[in-house]
Amino acid sequence: MVLVKKYTKAFKSNKSMSPHKLRHTYGTNLMEHSGDIHLLRTQPGHTSTTTAALYTNPEQEKAKKAAKLLGERRTNYLEKD
């Protein structure tokens, strides 16, 4: 815990990060980039895919895609003028 606080202070002033938050961030990023639930289960040492599924958030992914599409539509609209 002390090491996590020490190194997060070096990158984020006045913000602390718990080992749990660090692990969750890693798991979320791993799932976003690999899409492999079995890898996500084994990497952080979970015993079941049900536990590993907590790192997946399909609603957040849908929201990101929708925002990206809206941004592209806006850019295309502005370029036509």
C-alpha cells in the first residue's frame, strides 16, 4: 500500500490510489484491449470468469462508440460548410 501511494503521488499530485483501484484499472484496460475474459481471469489471479466479468462494462463501451460517432458526424457536417 505504501508503494502504491508513493508512486501515484509522483504522477498525480494530491491524488492517492489504492491497490484495489490500481488492480481494477489494470483489469479494465486489459479487457478493453484484449477482449479475452479468460486472460482477464488469470492475470489478476481470479478463480472464476464471473469475478473477472466485473471488469467489463458493455454500457460504457456503447456510450464511447456513440460519442465517437456523434463526433464524426459533427466533424463531417462542419467540413461540408
